[in-house]
Amino acid sequence: MTRWARVRRTVGAYVALTKPRVIELLLVTTLPTMILAQGGFPSLGLVLATLVGGAAAAGSANVLNCYIDRDIDRVMNRTKRRPTATGEISPRAALLFGLTLGVVSLTWLWLVVNPASAWLTAGAILIYVVGYTMILKRRTPQNIVWGGAAGCMPVLIGWSAVTGGVSWTPLVLFGVIFFWTPPHYWPLSMKFRKDYAAAGVPMLPVVAKDAKVAREMIAYTLAMIACTLLLVPVAGMTWVYAVVATALGAWFLWSCVTLLRRANDPARGRLRAMTVFHGSITYLTLLSVAIAVDVFLPL
């Protein structure tokens, strides 16, 4: 292997630790929130500064998660190729990288965006690294419910980047993502149930029957839909957004109901939990687009 190839491989390993796909999903909710807060498109400089700082902070949390979970990552087929699990990146190097990313991101947000966004970002990192990874993940089936609050923070951060604070609108958006997280993540846990069981991680699909998990997914989805519609009076959204949010909510709810029907009656076929997982990403992406577009509608 040439020197350049080794450099590329090492850089790729460090990038992999940041979980780029997870970062992409977090940023999907940040930009529409900033547009909603501005009532239009914010300055390009502010958008870029917020997204860069948010991506670095999310990367920091993900790297520290890989550092802490390297023991169980080695056991799980889904994660056994992570550089901290294979030993390609040493624990010390991963820890230093994660901490450095965190310090740089918070300093960047404090100096270039505003202190409120920096404080909220610090809270998001702590919730994910300490609250979820260190405390909840290996102890309770409710781990992703409360630990998932970290993934809700980008809407607060995006709003505060524009306004310097938080109001009811971003709190409602926080609720949307909070209730979206369990029906988003539990189907993935169903798919990799044996992995989580082998690693001793009590995800709800590991300790409960599929039907119970599906019922809880439906309950969270109904609460999520309620929050998306609550956004209409709170944020002054138009009827166009209300129709789109209702249609998207009905579609995702039906996918959860279908999962429950298959769980109750195996004769209907395989669960196809990953269809719900991928559908949840499509749902959140389209809802975010609807929020952003609605701001520019002349209604």
C-alpha cells in the first residue's frame, strides 16, 4: 500500500467514526428550522456557520459513542467494522479526536454564531454521550426514547442561531422529532435484534414481542402527527403545510399499522421492519421540505 493510500484509508476511518449518514439526517431538520425562524432564507454565512458547527458537534458525539461502545460494537455484525471495533483507530486516538471535534465545534458556534447555540449544542453532546451512551443504552428498553432527545436538539440550535433564543415553535418541532425517534429506530432494532441481544443491549424489540413494539410505535406516531399539526397555529403555517403534514402522517401511520398486522398474523408475511425504518427517513425529509417551502408560499 502506498503512502497516499494509507493516508486516504486513515482519513476515511476517522470520517467513518463521525457517522456521516447520521449527521446528514440531523442537518435535514436544522435548515428548515432556520428558514422558519427567519421567515425567509437566512444569510448564507449564518447557514453555513451553523451547519458546519452542528456537523462537527454531531461528529464529536458520534466518535465518542464509538469510543465508549467499542466493546459491544465488536460483538454486533452491524458495527463490527467500525474503526474502533477493528482496532484501526486506537481508543486513545478516537477519544482525542472526539474531544477535539467537540471543543472546536462549541468554540466555533460561540464565536461565529452565538452563545445560545453553543450552549444548546453542548447539551446535545452531553445527552447523547452521557445520557444515552453511558447511562441509558445498556440499562433500559427506554434508552432510545429519552436518549433520542439529543437528535431533537438541532431544531433548537437552528432556531437559536437565527433568533438568539428559543420559543414555542422550536419546542413543538422538538416534540415532532422526539415522538418520531422511537418508530424510526425500533424497526432497525427489530432487524438487528440478535445483535443487540448478543451485546446485552436491552432495546425494546429485544425484550418485548413485535406486536407490543408495533403498538408503541403507533402511539408515538400519533403523538408525532399531533405535534406536526400543532405547528399550524403555533407557527402560523398555511393550509398547504397542514394538508401535506396530514398526508405524510397518515402514510407513515399506515406503515406502522401494517407492521402491527404482520406481527399479529405471521401469515401476512415477513415484518419488513426496514421498510418502516427507511420510510421514517423519507417522512422526516419530506416534512422538513414542506416546512421550508411553506414559508415562501404567498398565502
